[in-house]
Amino acid sequence: METKVYKVQEDNIDLNIIKQAADIIKSGQLVSFPTETVYGLGADGLNEEAVKKIYKAKGRPSDNPLILHISEISELDNLVCEVSEEAKLCIKEFWPGPLTMIFKKSKIVPDIITGGLDTVAIRMPSNKIAKELIKHSNTPIAAPSANLSGRPSPTSADHVYEDLNGKIGLIIDGGRCDVGLESTVLDVSGNIPMILRPGKVSYEDLIKILPNTIIDKSILKDGEIPKSPGQKYKHYAPKGQMLVFIGENEKVVSKIKEESRKYTKNGNKVAIIATDESIKEYTTTDGLVLSIGSRHNIKSIGKNLFEVLRKCDDENIDVILSEGFEKDNLGMAIMNRMLKASGGNIIKIK
Ligand code: TXA
Ligand code: MG
């Protein structure tokens, strides 16, 4: 299959392209599209045969449920049994935006979406291209991140092309994703709201609205069994082995330099994930040195993380030595992805 890539500008959307893409969705085929978090791989969420194609293209395990994307709040009623007061508050505050909520599902949601669970994940994205596509498709769009299963999520159309070229008909190229990390997943189907996956909508944001929100233990700790099916799989993983160092900045830098010498000496190709502040401390003899962004702008770090991990894959890096970050606000999402990418290798330097 030939994969076409059409560029669309979010502030000047070409509706002809959106309509073509919507026709592909309506005909039961797949389209990759930008959202504010990461690129999605979309299909008609109420068409079982179409959704099957998502699992096939990604190589995704069938018990890992998908998010349904809507463009109007009124679409929610059809898809869920009830919307709690807590969910209503979150909708008011955070939709459209990078928050997915888990509800008790209605009968019309196919089992293939939910992996057999009685709950369904729903999100209303704020990216205008995504919204127009959903609106013109006239159906909720099921969309996981548009990467091959196990690879870092795609934050540009190039990343999607790299993973899915030949497997899907169309990629809408809307430029780089603003957040760069997948949406926060919040379970509002039970009595106590629980964060199952951290994202741009942070714990600190959520407790302002829902003070009793709790966090699934597995988010920041390796070895705990996650509540969300998708979180149990090895995720976001670069091909090389990744080690993340946390502690005082100076000590972290000198430890990374020491480790890089050791690994290089043993014949490994090493990459260092530094920051704008620390990059000048390393030299090219330490390895391939990449800046992930500025410590004074944590948003830049979230935006660049997956791109930097993909860069390491492109360069066939064996060992990635990364600086770590504080776990508050967006830092929780960043450190959660680093925990997964490193297979739990987060090392505290004393
Ligand atoms: O930002 C995002 O959420 C992106 C864009 C495209 O919207 N999508 C995305 O989808 O990240 P995916 O499939 O890569 O991640 C969905 C996560 C998985 O961890 C999955 O297990 C969880 O949501 N999930 C889906 N339905 C669930 C349910 N009923 N209960 C618990 N977790 C669920
Ligand atoms: Mg994913």
C-alpha cells in the first residue's frame, strides 16, 4: 500500500484534505492524524473490522484497549452509561485537551475497543485538525499512538512514516505535536478518581478540581502491577539500553561522564541525554550528546523526549545515559516515560 502524506496547517485547515481523510475513516480504513499530545492512528471506533486493522498495523496486543476520540461533548452520552459529577468537573476544566477519562461503557462500544473490559477510555482533543477530522468522519475515532507497538510514540509525521509506511493509506502532517507525551489517563468509573497514566494534565492540576485523586503506584515505581492494561507492556523503549541518573546536577553530570567512558571503552556506542544547561559539560568523546531541552522550561523536555529517543535508535546507540528530572507537575509524566524506556533503570546519585 502506498502511504500518502498531506500537509495541513492547524491555523489554516484545508477542508478538502480533511474530507478525503474522513472518507477513508468512513470506508473502514486507517488514517494517522496529529493531536496536541502525539500522532494517533485512527479508525471508525464503532466499526469492528476497521479497529482490527489498527491492532494489525501496530502489532498491538489485543487486550490493550483503545481511546475513543470525540469532537463534541454531546457525543459522550451515547458511549457511556453515566457521567459522574467528578467527570463533569474535569470535562469543564480540561476538555478539549490532553486528558482521557475512563467511564463505564455503553452497549454500542464494541468489545474490541475495550479489550473486553466494561469501561471505555474517551478523550476530546484540542488540536483543530483532529477535531475537524472527527467531526467530518461523523463517528468517534479510535486512536492509539501511531507507532509500532513498543517504539516511542510519534511526535511528528516523519516518525509515523518511519513506523507505518506501506501499512496505512494516509498520514496528515500537522507539524510537531505541542505536548509530545500521551494524554493523562484518569479513571472516573469508580468512587475515587485514579491517575492511570500521567500527562500534561498533572496531579497538581487534578487535585485542584478533585482533591481526592490518587495515583496508580506503578506510575513511578518499577515492579508494581499497573491498573491500566497498556501500561504493563514494555513501552516507549529505545533499542539501546537506557540508564537515567537523578540527584544533584553536578554529581549527575560527572557520573554520566564516568559511565560513558566505561561503556565506550567496552566497545559500546554511547549517547548522552543532556539539557541546554549541562550540554557544554560533555565533549564528543563522551558520546553522541543530545539536549532534551531546558531545565527552566520543563514543557520543552516533554516535547522533545520521544524525538530524542528515536534519534538514539536512528544512530544505532547501544547505551543511553540520561539526566533525570523532578517528579512534580509535568515532570511526573516525563519520569514515568523515562522509567518505562529504561526498564526501571533510574539510579539515584548520592
Ligand atoms: O494522547 C493520547 O492519549 C494518544 C492520542 C493519539 O490521543 N493516544 C494514546 O493511545 O496514547 P494509546 O492506545 O497509545 O494509549 C491508551 C492508554 C493505554 O495505556 C490503554 O491501556 C489505556 O489508555 N486504556 C484504554 N482504555 C482503557 C480502559 N478501559 N481502562 C484502563 N485503561 C485504558
Ligand atoms: Mg501508545
